[in-house]
Amino acid sequence: MSPHSDKRAASNVIRSLERQIVSGELADGAHLPSERELMEIYGVSRTVVREAVTTLASRGLLEARPRYRPIARRPGYDTALKAVEGAIGHLLTEPDGIKNLFNSRIFLEMSLVRHAALHAKRADIESLKQALDANEAAIGQSERFYATDVAFHGALFQIPRNPVFPVMHMAYVAWLSPHWRKMPSMPERNETNFLRHLEIFTAIQNRDPEAAEEAMQAHLVSAWEFVRGTFR
């Protein structure tokens, strides 16, 4: 079979399997048929099957590990972000790549706190308060403080009740945490970050969207100054 024919055959297998995964015919978490079975079903070579599996895995539609049969993954928002993870990784190596990503986070979180100040329900305020209390209790323990810092911001991403936002938060954490963890442990910096969180919470609780936006911007701009040296 010529390379052109291989490419066309792989495209046919990819379209067929993608349709089965998206429709649910291949259930989320189900194993794909074996390589030999796929070769027989589609009348193609092992090379074509492997190319199709690699392509679908890069799209987040298959979970593929060496020596294991691939597993179907129903597309969701987390799948979409996983599919672009590699591209984002390359972009972060570009000049100002991490700064641009961080700026996008600032823009989004300023919008989230404005929304929270205007629309947060009582249960949302309580969740934020619990996250804030846990953050204060962890000031002297840097690893725990980092986890509670992530949880406080994560609570803000939950408030709009839009499933895209929590996934975006997880993506920001995954992309940026290696750099945050390069910072030396400094309880005084933890104290500063907690006080910024307190300002954000207070503005939301007081239903003051302008103050909430300003507090979040000040917090994240200050945070960038702490960590910018780790991004060089």
C-alpha cells in the first residue's frame, strides 16, 4: 500500500472510531478492539491502525499507554483542553509565552470576581469563606498553603456554574504550578497572599464588584512579581 493510500485508510479509521466514541457506541472507558481485530475490521495494516490510534489520542479521544489496549474517552471540556496541552507547552517556551498565559488568567479572574460580587449565592460565599479559613490556617506550611491557595481560586471558578471554568482553572494550575513550586518557602509571602485573598473575599461579600476586581488585579500582579524570576 502506498503512503498516500495509507494516509487515506488511516483517515477512514479515524473518522469511524471518532464517530463511535462521540456517539457513545464505544462507551467512555471502554477498551478499543485489539490491533489485530481493528486490522481485520477495517482491512488495513498494523501501521495504519497505530497511526489512527496516535491521532485519536492526540485529540483526547483515546487514552493510550504502551502494552495496554487504548481506552475510549468521551469528549468533554477537559478532553478539549488536554488535546491542546502539547501546543500550549510549546507556546510557553516562546518569548513572553508564560507572561501572556498569566495575563489571560488575570483577565479571566478579574471577570470572575466581578461576577461573584454581583451574583454569588449564600452557599458560594460560604464555600469561599471555608477556603479562605483553610488558607489562613496554612500560612506557616508552604506546601499546604499552596494547595489552599489553589482551592480558594478554584472556588471562584465554580461560582458561575459553567463547566468550562473549573476545567480552565485546572489547566492554569497544571501549566503554571511547576513555576510556582520553584519559589523558595516564605511564610511572609504566604501572609501577604492570604491578606490579598481576604480583600477579594470581603469585596465579594460586600457586593462591591469594582473593589473585587481591583483586589484581584493587585493580587495577581503582585504574585507575578514574586515569580517572574522563575520563568526566565
